[in-house]
Amino acid sequence: MTLSMIAAAAVVLASAAGAQPSDRPPRPSDIPLTADAAVEVALSRAPALTAARARAAAEKATARAEGRPEEPKLIASHEAGHGAGRTQMALTFDLWSLIGAGRRGRAGAAESRRADAVLAEAALALASETKAAVYAVQAASATVVLLRERAGSFRTGGSDVETADAEQAALDADRAEGDLEAARSRLARLMRVPTNSGWWTLAALAAPADAEPDAGALAALARERRPALQAALAAASAASERARAWSSSGAGALRLGVAAEKQPDGSRLAGPAVEMDMPLFATMVPRLEAADARAAEAEARAEDADAALTAELETLRARLAAARRAAGRCRETLIPARARVAAKTGSREAASALLAARLEWISALRDYWTTRAALEGAVGGTLPETDKKP
């Protein structure tokens, strides 16, 4: 995964059409509060994402260092007595370190890709959570409006039944107000802005799309773009390359170089130098076994990540379809039927049933858009074009 791909993944859920990067994070007063705008603010201000970015930079630097050959070793000594002294010097390189540099370099590159993918996954998770928080505020706002209207329709000071009904309606509205404040606080925390920013007026929840995205298209996009899967695959690649590098190191370190010595009489001697491990205790065997085991574990984790992604997509797609059907049923059948009954009878029971149907519709819309945000996170970005309305 290239740096450009990581940058795209980090903002893919936040980029509005035609948006351009700026030198400073947008302020709440600069843009209207939409789901995409909220994500843009959250991504630019989140300390957790800043920490993840720093951690990725550290891991990439470590991977680059581990991918390079071992530094040469210089040994020097000087011996002196009553007469002239003797000087010895030797410069050696680890042969296996040089031979395995290519594999360690490829392992380091894979580790760097894994670090980038982990960072992108953190950005996607934050984007999905922020979008869900926006939809929760929208749903809570719509609920408060309905319950306040209902509370205002009751007469106070009448019979005990009327008084009790009015108080119950007011209590329901107060609870809804509390839920709205909690939803606002959660969104403000994600965006790192004050709760009283003054821009909490949101548009109503939009109607669902006409159909769910194609399952095959979702799976293909997820395998191509989902950072969590890319991280698992990169980790498996790195572990495999490191295991091969270990296997090429033979019985241990083998250092080759050149040695020079200055004799007391002033003459100089020079020649090859060899330094190697003596495998008396066979310590390399368990190290090789450990490297192979780590490679096998990483490959198994990559397979498990792929299977988990498939199951996640299937579950979210099914939940999205159920929420869309529920919203459509409420809007097209249930609410009109309840409205006709309320108009004909004028009873409180019919009015309460109509209110419950409207609240069910709001709940279904919230579930749809929240699930859609989770599905976007699972896919690794925006959903296929076929999911959009004409």
C-alpha cells in the first residue's frame, strides 16, 4: 500500500466533492455540519490519530533499520613494552548479514506497509464512528421534535387523566432531550470541539438508497482497499521474508574482512580475517524454528482476517437491507395507515400509535445510516456507485 493510498484511505470517508486540503484544520464555523464535514474535522483533530501516525512513523523507521546489513566491526589493539610497540587492526563484515540484506529489506518494506495500513485502519474506524455519531444526533433531534409536539398537544389543569398524560408526555420529551445532549457530547468528543459550538442544527436523516450494493462488488473492494486485511497480509509477508533470512544465515555469524599488523621492527603484515560462531550448542536451530513458527502464525492470521472480513460484509449488508426495508415499510404503509386511523377516530390511542410509528421510522433511518457507515469502514471507503440513487 503506497503513501498515496494511505492518504486516500485516511480521508476517503471525509472528502466532500471538490474539497481541497488546507494549511489549517477547518473550524466549526467554517463549514455546515454534515457527516462528511464532521469526519474531516475529527480526522484533523483527533489526538488518537496523531498518536497512531507517530507510532507508524516509529515502526517504519525501525523496519528500515532492521532491513539494513549489520555495521562493519573494527577491532584495534596496541601492545607496548620496553621496546617498540605492536599495533593490530582488523575490519570485518558479517557475510550472512550482507547475503540476507535483500530479504530483510523486503521484510522491512512489508513492515512499513503494515504500519501504514494500521494507521489507515485507525482513520477509517474514527470516520465510521464519527458518521454514526452524526446520524445519532440527527435521529435524537427528530425524536425531540416529535415528543415536544406531542407534549404541547396536551391540556394541563384538566382532569387527573389529562394531567397525568400531559406530565408523561413532558417526561418523555425531557428524556429525549437528555438523549440528544448525550449524542451531541459524543459527537463533540470525536470532533474535539465544544458541545455548545452553535452549529448543531442538522438536516433531517435522508431516505435510504433504493438497493443494497452488490455483494461481489463489496467483497472485491474490501480485499483491495481494507487496511486491516492489507496489514495482516503485509505482516505475513514480513514474517516469511525474515524466516528465509534466518534460514540463509547457516550455523551463525560469519565475519570476513582484512587484518593488518605493524611489527615492532616497523614491518607491516596484512591478510584476510575470519570470525565465525562455533555451533557447539545448536542455538540456531530453535531460532530458525521460532522464525518459521512466527511466519506460519502470521499467514494463519491473514487467512483469518480474510474470513472475518467476508463475514463482516455479509452481516452488515444483511443489516443494511433489513433497516432499508423497515424504513420503507414505516414510510409507505405503517405511518399512512396510522394517520388515517387517527384522523378518523381522533382518539389518544390512535395518536399514540401514530407517534410510535413515526419514532419507528426515525429509528429505522438511524439504523440504516449507522450500518452504512460501518459498511463503508468494512469496505475501506465509499460504497460502489451502483448503490446510489439515480
